[in-house]
Amino acid sequence: MSLPHALPDPAPVTAGAAPATPAAAPVVHLSAPRYVLGELHDDHTSIEGLAERARRFGMPPRAELWGWGSVHRTAKCLETLAAETVRATLDAARVAPSDVDCLILCSTRFPGGPRTHGTFVENVLAATGLGAAAFIGLTLGRCANLLAGIRTAQAYVAAGMYRRVVVVTADRVTDESVRMDNFALFSDGAASCLVAAAPIGPDAYEIVAGAGAQDPAGLDWSNEISSDLAREVNDRILDDAGMKIGDIHGVLHPNLYKPLVVLKERQAGFGRDQLFLDNIPRVGHCFAADPLINLVDRAAAGALRPHGHYLLASSVPGVRIGVLLRRLPTPAGAPADPAPTTTARREGR
């Protein structure tokens, strides 16, 4: 039986010759992370049926224990949230929309279906000026979608398929009765960044390593987040980077309830001083956007050291994804740290 297409002959091998050394993977950078939150800022006590749902979940009503604080709601559509943060990223990177080759759109639930998705993408491209960019949508990773999008963008850039890729995630709660779940209080918001071969703008990071792990039997929503998967991802990343877990200066994890975050990340091998819990009561859980939101806020607070290593991490039942970044020094004359981009209305303003 003949093959439909001839395969190329293998390259000749000289006797005694050492195998060729694989070429090093191209270095890829993440620049100008930005975010927006829902424009309506409320206390957690405004959540519909909070006390009843807490009783149903067996949670004592102790806000300080769980990290119940603020929630951010929006009356805007997802296209608007996505466009606002993308424009903030492009402005911060000082990149023209025409210089972006690809847009990766992430959401846990794109509105409508095949008949409406084209208009959804058209609206985002038009509102951001990215009309000529290729696009791709990611959704099945749930609250790990953003990190899956960043890893996809990294692969695109490393392969030379695209030069500059914008990654954006946007989500909002459409049913107020489920704004509280047994693992988090949900806020509406969006986050974005630019992925390219070179660092762009004053707020940039080298993507040092990344990894994902999954357990198909654990994907059902009723399962717990797996610390085993987190350890597996950590081992792969640290092995690739030639580092130990103590060399990571901070973990930018999802803003789930404090006891859950501390338990799962400590089981993964991190120390409490590597975690960032401040945004759990301040921001709430913005679906997949949390790691970038926490990165932006830590930078704005001056808590990131030049050349420090920071892990973007996200877990959902059956999946863990991590992306290790190295903070690049701020160029001379540039602002020291980014100001958080948010449309949230603070109380007292």
C-alpha cells in the first residue's frame, strides 16, 4: 500500500556524530496587563439570599473568615467590558491597534450561540480598532480560560504565527441568585494583556515557563480543586526554569474564599507569605481574570521586585494551569508601577 504523499527522506547520520542539540525556545513576553471591574460597587450584604445560601453550604456567617467584602456589578455587556480593558492595555503598551495580529477572547459563557457570536466578535474588534486581527475564542477552561489563552498566545508568538497577540477575558453574572457560591463571591469584570516576542512599554514580564495538568475524571463541577494537579504543574514549571518553589516571590491565584485558597495553595507547596489574599475581600472572584488583576494590583502597590518571579495560577475542578513570569525592570524615565485600571465606583466618591 502506497502513501498518498511521499515523506521526506531522513537526514543522513554520520557515524559517531553527537545528536543535534534542540534549539532553545524563543523568549516571549507579557506586557501591559490591565483590568476593569463592574461600575457598581456594593458590599457583600447586598447579595441576594446571602444568609440562606451560606446556611445551605454549611458556612458560618463570618465575613472576616471567608473574605466576604465587596462585589462589583455591571450593567454593561461583555463586549464593552472586553473593549475597555483591551484599550487600556494598548494605551499602556503604546501600541496601535493596527500593530496587533491576533485577539484571543476568553469567557466562561459567550452570550447567544453561533448566530450571534459573529456579531459579538465584530463588536469587540470594532470597539478596540482591531478590525484586521485574527481572532480565537476560549471558553471550556472555565476560570482557567485566561491562562489557557496566555499559553496559546505564547505558543503563537514562539512559532512565528503572530507577532503581537492581545489576550482578554470578560465575564459577568447574569443571575444574581448565584453571585454567591460555595467557593467564592463573584464580581463582574475583565482583564487583558499583550503577548509578544519583545517586552513592550514600561510594564513588562518575561514568560519564563508554563504548564497545565488535568484529570478528566475530576472535571465535573461537583469535584474539589486538586492540589495534586497544582503540585504537578509546579514540578513541571520549576524543572523547566531550574528553580525551587521558594524562588517564587509571589503566587497570583484566584480570589476564592480565604480558607480554600490557603489550604489548596499550601498543599501545593507554597508558603503563606507567597500568597496574595488582599483582593479576596476587595475585588471578589472575577472568574478567569483574577491572576492578572492581582498582578496589576501588586505592581501598583510597589510589591513586585525587579527580576522577581511571580506565578499566575488558576485551578478549577480537574484542571490547573500556571504561567511563571519574571518582572522586568522599569525603563528609566517610565512610571514606576501601573495604576490599576478600574471602572468600579468606590463608596464615598
